[in-house]
Amino acid sequence: MTPTTILLSIFAGLAYAGPLLRRATAISAQAYSEIELVEQWAAASYCPANDNGTAGAEITCSVGNCPLVDTANTAIVIGVPTTTQADTACFVALDHTNKKIVNSYRGTESFRNYLIDADLSMTDLSAICTGCRGFKGMYRGWTDVASVTLAAIKSAKQSYPDYTVTVTGHSLGGGIATFATTIIRNAGIAADMVTFGAPRVGNEAYVNYTMAQTPALGTNYRVTHTLDPVPNEPSLNSGYLHISPSYFITAVGTAAVGPTDVEYVVGTDVEYESGSTSTEQTVAHDNYMGLPISTCYPVNPDGSIPYSVGGGF
């Protein structure tokens, strides 16, 4: 099985294929440009050379799926390899071309990642905000790397005070990035959250708290893709809600995405249409902004995961 099909199997039988609610018609050119660029930063987190990179090294995507990042003037601040219990892989890097400090989290690629995906229970987040609870597994993914990540961001911000902090990730990485953004803001640092195919991660108190941090402490861009089932989980019935708004890509599958193919959607209880087959779901989840987001991670010829690389068995 491929990484995505195993992830989707965790949610098998749970996905809701209902209508998308409260849909708008288009987004601004500025929002589109931001999402287009940061999607490629999220893709870069799947490249082991970046997560394991040394300070000063350039960010690269060996499979060519992050051209905007490849051509920018970039430098790694810190790479965080998969040595933690949760197997969280991420990096903090400088984008001198776009004046950004980017914190990017990889999605599910190892057995330990699947274990935290599967821990859907809610845990206490009162250290973040009053009454807040959230996705226990994904919060563990954040806490395993929190100290080194925060220290790197604070150091980079001191060196480049005019740079914008952007936190991103896809799938599991998007869930971890959501927690990271809230806590980075709590540390007094403005940060934009740009996630792709992220699941729900918190209860009403957490969602409302994170939304209330904007616009003073950054902007939230939660990007979803038609037929991707992951944003529908964990279920609304289990007390989870989404951060609003979302930016919904209407282009199907691997089709190119332009500004008119992304819609602004308001609502914390939004349900998205899920693909009717595992192939539709996998293609939708693995492709954002017309590009394959996770292909930089090495896989076996049959598409299965090389656990020795991913840090699992």
C-alpha cells in the first residue's frame, strides 16, 4: 500500500460525501499567489535532504515539484530529522527572495506517523488556551519538535525582523502546522498559517481562539481540494471543528489550478465532497495547486514505504 492509501484506510468508512457549504466564487490575486508559493514550500518538506539539511544549505526538490522554491534564494536555518517518537520531520528556512521565514512539516510517511494519525482522541490544550482540546496524536507530533523549532524561528526573526513567518504542511504536516502556528503566535510572533489537506485538529474553543489571533498575528489559509476526504476527519460528531475560512480548489485531480479555481469558504463546520473511489481520494489528497505535493519522499518501486528511510520498523 502507498502512504496515502494507508492514511485513508485509517478513516475508512468515516468520510462524509456531503455538500460544500457557504461557497464563494473566487479569491484575491494576493491570496492565490501566497497559496501557490507556499504549497511548494510544503512539498519541500517531503524531501529528506531538506529535513536533514545543515544550516545554510539551499532548499531543493529533487523531483522538480517546487520550482518557485528552487529558483528562490533560500537557506536552511535548521533541519529536524525523524528522530522523535512521533517521527515528525520538518525544517525552518529563510526565503530571501520573498522575505519569509518558513517552517514546513512533512505529512505521513512512516509507521510512527500512522500511529499518531490513528490517535484521534482529544487531549487537553489548556496550556494554549482556556477550554481548548485537540487531536492527541497530531499534538504529540508538534510537542516532539516544539523546543528546537521555536528556538530556530525566534533566532531567525531576530536576525531578519522584516521577514514574515509562514508555517505550512500537508496532511499530517498540516495538522501539526496548525498547532505550531497557534503556539508561535502565543510566543508573540506573528505567523501566517498555510495548510494543505489538513484534518480537523481542535474543538470549538481551540478553533475560535486560533481564528481570533488574526489579523493581528497573521492570516489563516486552510487549503482543501475537491474529493480529498482527509479534511472531513475527525468527524464533527466527535467534537472537532475546522478553522475558518478555507480555500477550496475546485479543479479535479491533477488539473492545473488558476485563481478562478480556488473558492473562499466560510464556516467551521464545513463538510467537503469526498471521492467515491480510493483512487479519486488518493489523487485528490496527493495533488495541490496542480502539483504532486508528496512525491519527493523516496518510495519503493511498487509505491510502498521504505520504513528504514521513514523511521518506522
